Amino acid sequence: MGKLFDLKLVFTSIPELLEKLPITLELAGLAMVLGLLLGLLMAIIKIKKIKGLTQIINFIISAIRGTPVIVQLYIAFFGIPMFFKYLNQRFGTNLAVADIPGFVYAVVALGLNQSAFCAEIIRSALQAVNEGQIEAAQALGMTYLQTLRRIILPQAFEVALPTLGNSLISIIKSTSLAFTCAVVELTAQGRIIAGRSYRYFELYISLAIIYWVITIIIEQAIKFIEKKIRIPDQVALLPAANSRSVEEEHG
Amino acid sequence: MVKIEHLSKKYNDNIVLDDIHLEIKKGDVVGIIGPSGTGKSTLLRCVNHLEIPESGVIHMDGKTVDITRKRGRELRYLQQHTGMVFQRFYLFEKKTALENVMEGLIVVKKMSKEEAKKTAMQELDKVGMSSWANHYPKHLSGGQQQRVALARAIAMKPDLLLLDEPTSALDPELVGEVLDVIRKVAEEGYTMLLVSHEMNFVRHVANRVIFLDKGRIVEDGTPKEVFERPKNERTREFFRKMYMMNQPEYII
């Protein structure tokens, strides 16, 4: 028996682990984008109280929030192929189920999971936008979609950003469960490497360090963006060159 | 010319507007006065289709718009050709004064950015806000915000400008600057519907005054007629109460 704890291995294995970092980031990124788009759609349906759809969406959100991510991943992994087989049997098509990589299942499952949480975050952010500004846009003759894109979303984004940042961090960590869909990302790579030397403890420490660093980077990036999009506290006056001003006061 | 016909609106059982008929000639400045809760604001909001009434038709430029419908091309036409100034300004918070005025020009009028910027600067200049063009609403006082809101509305060159108590949310000392700008806009020949509690201002800027009570027009005439020789008992009572307030508490 060698050393109880091999500190060197914690760091020497990091480069090999990082080979799979792109997979983790892609998974998280794509799932986040999917989650945001679906979440926005669900949020708008809930705000507009579209009959029928709202109830369906409430049901979906409740189901997703009420079940663990790992169970959802398994359901996607087994369920999607079954669905395709059903389609093939039913319509006599020949959709190649086996060609779909596990990566896709993981993105779908994580994205759906994310959308349920994003929907609530986005809904509250959209509703935080002052109704009067929406009326003002409407009074100018803007359509709802124009108002949404140009007036509501930029403001809602600022409100939702910190919470969405947390979601992104949590999804980064959820990707460690993607091995259930046969995706080799950071954590799966760690297990593979550890399997060679039986140094599991050291490898998990390396993984912990990597995830932690990613999280810190995301936190800082979110802070930077928040600062960037905030309305500045003060702006200089423009020189009133051609102004025939009715202005007396400056306050 | 704008013609409003059969405009009725109720909230549950509360009738706010009761079969209103109103014809507004081009260039008219119509002041709408009356006690609180008589549907003055609702009237404007229905004309701009921010509220959907139970019944009502608006004739405008040979077009007939059914304002009881939820959406449609005519309704967009109506909104694009009427401008609204709100009591609480409602400037777009994430946009500068200039961008606020440019927004409608770019999105609705499909102007190029340069053209929109030029027009917007002219309008801001008109309301005395051109040197504040790069300021965000939160940097501006209420009076300044309302002047930008006015510029935003008139930049669209509306056929009918609706002003919903434009000075009610302002500190007393800021009311004057906004009224000055409204007077200027009125002198340019804009057709306006003005709801206001500034009786003296309405009297001087409007060429026609309407007194609204319980959702009906009970008085309609020139400012002189309405303010000096009101025909209706309700109107007389309203003015009596108002003049009572304006009287000094003590005379030595």
C-alpha cells in the first residue's frame, strides 16, 4: 500500500480531466439556451393566461420541479427511444433511434428541467416591468412582439440576471449526472481515470476544484454583465448648442 | 376630423362612459373637465384602445374603427395616429430621453436611425430638453420627464393628441414648465383632447370645453360659455365648490 492520499495526483490529473470540459460546457450551454427559450415561451403563455395551455404548462412545471434530475435523465434516456420506436411501428417510418447520441438526450432532459425553473424566473421578471411602459409602447402603435423585444425583455433581463446566473451554475453541476445518458463529460472522465488507479478520492477532489473554479468564473462574469447593463448614475449634459430653451432650472 | 360614436364602457356594474358622442374638428383643443371618477381618463384610454369598451366606433380620416374589437389592422391604425401623454409619464426606463423619442419613429414609422435621431432632437429641442438627450428617465425631474413624454408623442405627428392629466403627478413648481410646452404644442395646430384639473389652463388653452359627469357629457361649449355661464346644475355646483377652495380663508 502506497500513500494514503496522493496530493500530486489531484493536480496532475486535471489536464486529462479538462479534455472533457468542452462537453460539460456544451451540455450546460445548450441546455441553458433550450431552457431559456422554452421558459420564455411558458412564461408568456402563463402571463397571457392562454386557456388550456396554461393548465398544461402548470402541470409540466409541477412534474419537473417535483422529480429529481437524475430520474428525468433516465426517463429521457429510455423514453425517447421508446417514443421513436412507437412512431416507427405506428407509421412504418424508419427513424434511426440508435444514431441519436446520448448527448442529445441529456440536452433535452436538462433543458426541459431548466425550462421549468426559468419559466418562473422569467415570468416574475417580465411582470416586474411597469405596466405603464407597455401601455406607452402600445400607444405609440407598437405590436406586442415589438414591445416585448424592445421594451420588456431588456428590463426583465436585468431583473432576472442574478437568478438566471444561479440557474446556470446549478445546471453546470447537473451535467455531472449526464453519465446516465452515456455521455462522457467531466465527472464521467474522472471516474474512468480513477478506475485505472483506484485513486477515487483524489480524482473527486480534482473534479471539485474544477467545478468550483467554473462557478467562480460564471459568478464574476454575471457581476460584470450586471454592472455593464446598469443605467449609469450620472451622465454629463450635452452642450445646448442650438437649443432655444424654455429651461430655467437645472435639477 | 375625428368622430366618436356610441362609446360606452362599464367596469362590472359601474357605468363609466354612457353612450358618448363627440366630434372633434381638426385643430381643436378640447378640454375635458369634471369630477373624479366620471370617466375622463377612461374616455381617452378607450380612444387610444388601451381599454376596450362595450360599444363604440371612431371615424378618423374616412376610416371607421370598431374599438370594441380586440385587435386588427384598423386598431393599429388608430393607435399609430393618436398620441398619448400619461399622468405618470411612462418613459421607457432603459432608454435615454433621445432613444425614448426615437423608439416610435424607428419601430412604427420605420425611419432610418439617422433620420429618427434628427427628428427626435428637433422635438426634444421644442420641449427644451435637447441638452438632456443622453439622460435616462431616472436622472430627470417629473417635469422634465413629462416634457420628454410630450416630445415622444408629438414626434409621431399624431392626428389626435390625448393628454391624460399631464400635470397631476407633478410637484406644484414643475407644473408651469409642462403647461408652457403644452401651450406651445397647441399653438402648432395639433388636435388635442386634454383632461386636466388645471382649470385656468384649460380655460386659456382650449377652444372648447366639455364637462363630463357620471359618464355623460353634460356641458359642451366654448370655455367662456362653460366656465362663466354653465347651463347644468351639476356643473354650477362643481365650479361653486372649486371657487370656494380658491377663496382666501380670511379677509382682513
